[in-house]
Amino acid sequence: MRRGMTLFRTIVVATALAAAVPAMAQQTRDGLNPTGQNPTADSVTEEFLFKQEPKIGGRVSIPDGKSANLIQPQGREYQAFREGWLPWIGGIAVLGILGLLTAFFLLRGRIALDDPGPDTGKKILRFNSFERFAHWMTATCFIILSLSGLNYIFGKRLLMPLIGPEAFGTLSQWAKYSHLYLAWPFMLGIAIMLIVWLKDNIPEKLDWEWIKAGGGLIGRGHPHAKRFNAGQKVVFWMVVGFGAAMSVTGVVMMFPFAVTDINGMQVTQVIHSLIGVVFIAGILAHIYIGSIGMEGAYDAMGSGKVDLGWAKSHHDLWVEEQQAKNASVAQLGTRQVPAE
């Protein structure tokens, strides 16, 4: 009888365990412990911590106390801008201007001389060697700075999947070096161009007339202009203004925390990147006009000499000034010196 009762209890316990094991396994899969509670439900989450304190930090033994901050609200906002808004803004700015320039070229075509006249084939000096050196030094640095900056925004999204993480890492490291070191000759070029071309880029009433006439880009004919027309003056002041802003913010980032704190550094990066993509879009339009967009325009910065017929069409008032100066010099050269 006793053996029978013992065997019965054993069978009952075994049956209960067999029924409980699947239930416990299901609870485990559902994130519950055997008591029916979810062990992660009461754990401390990032969201919970931010509700208690806007910053998540700890303690450090080094003098740099800000290193104790692991996450802060401004950091999350900057990350959202860096990973969310900036790629969209940069893509719209760069691809948008390329699309507009392509459509303009297809509709308008290359801007040619309306009436070259008898002066075609003759040359006039437009930019001397020093001016061309300053322009090309600044332009070369700008192109490399732009490519390395765009790599910062789009590289891991577009380039890394094509060349792999190792090659992308090496390329990005060299892009960083080029960005740091070529920033200095770029800033020097901006300063030189400001000094050399400032007097010819002061806005005046004539520029408004040029704008109202469409600058020769719309319709036919070319309005009066001096050495630089209104469009070129806009490019000049864009280069000087944006170049100065990029220089200041760039130097601040080169020497982190020397001028401002972590919040200021993040604001500086936002300003630097936003101006950068707009700057690139503006220079793309400038490159278009100076190359395939206008016949004869490249010669100005290529050889420095342009066709006299082209110069009379686009910068007639400047040509008159140059010819008047040359006539005065020639007259002085032929004047006889009286004998003593």
C-alpha cells in the first residue's frame, strides 16, 4: 500500500513538471521570469534617465571634467541634424543646382557672341599672372576641401559600400589631412583676392541695370559692364563672405574647446556644414559660366588674355577704360623730351 502511494505521488509530480516546463519556456521567450514578471520592464532605460536628468554622465579622475558627460540633449540634437537633416540639405543643394544648370544649358545653350565684329582675333589682357595664380590656388584648394567635406556627409552612405570599410577609412583619413592643411592656402587666396579685386567689385547703379537686362543670360545682347559685371560681383562677395565664415568656423574646429565649449563646437559644425553646401552650389554655377556656359569665358583665367570682340560684348566700359589708358601711355612714350 505504501509503495503504491509513493508511486502515485511520483507520477503526479512528474506530470506537473511536464506541464510546467513548456509554460516556463514560453515565459522565458516572452521575457518573463518563472514568477510571471518581466525582468527588463523595471530596468533603467535611457529614456528613464533623461526624464530624471537631461545629461547622462559619470565621474572621471582627469582634469577635463566635461569628459564625464556621456550624452547630453544638445548632442542628441546635433546627431539628429548630422544624420538626418544635413544629408537631405546637402543633397538638395548640390543635386538641385546641377539639375538647374543642366536644364538651363539644354534650353539656352552656350552663350555665344552676338556680333563678334572686326576685333575678333585680337587679344586684350584681362588678368595678369599674379591674379591667375591667386584664383587657381584658391580654386584648387576649394575643390579638394569640397570633396573631403562632402565625404564627411555622404561618404559612409555612398562610397563605403562601393570600396569597403578599410579603403574608405584610409581615404577618409587622407581627406581629413587635406582638409586641415589646404584650408590655410585657401584662406590666403581669399585674402589676396579681396585685396586685389575689391576696388573693381564695389556695387553701383550700373549693376542694377545689368540685372534688369538679364545680364545677357536671358534674351539676346549684353548690357554695359565694367571689369566685373553684377553677376561676377555677386560671386566675388559670396566667395569673400562665405570664405571668411568657413575660415572662422574652420579654425575654431581645428582647435577644439580653445574658444568655446561642447555646445559651441556643435553649433560651429552646423554653421560650417550649412554654409559649405550652399558655397559648393554657388561655385558650381560659377564653374558652369566660366567653362561650357559661355564662349570665351575660360580664356580670362586660362591664358589671361581674352578676345577683344568678346571683351567689348561683355565688358565694353572696361575695354574703353583700358584702351584710353593704353592710348595715354603710348602718347607719353612718343612725346619728345626737350634738350637741356
